[in-house]
Amino acid sequence: MDWREVENGWPREVKPKIKKKKSEWLEARPVFLSYRWSADTSIQIQGIVKRYGVSGGEVVIFLLNYALQAYLAGRLVLTPHSVVVSNTVTSSWGK
């Protein structure tokens, strides 16, 4: 998904998820956040960590919050695009 910030966007509404009945709830599990970005972005985040003495998780949460607020205000436009992923397996695999 690509994104860009705009000056004259329209505010957006994120609809709340429909709550499940108590009988459909699963047992509570820990929540883990995983993300992937370029080495350059990682270096920039580590620079912020060293400069301001905050944890990397705090920087990531700040960036996610900034992006969410920009999206809700209509300043962040997300453009979905399809990606084709393929794997090649040869007969020599595992030998």
C-alpha cells in the first residue's frame, strides 16, 4: 500500500468493529505488533532513539499515531496496489 500526505483532504471515519457475543470470545492472548521497513528507515528510527533517549517502540507508536490522526483528518491518502509473490522450488532443494 502506498501513501502520501495532502493538504486539502477530506476527514475520514473509522467505523468501530462489531462486538462479538460473550460466547464467541476466545481466551485472552498477548498482542504482538510486527512491522517491516527499509534499512534506511530503521537507521533513522535508531537515530531518534539515540538522540532523545526513548525506546524504539515509543518511536514506532508515535509514528503510527501520527499516521492514524493524519488519515482521520484526511491528510493521509492510502492507495492499495496488488503485489505478485512467487516462489521457485528446484529439484535440488534440500540436498
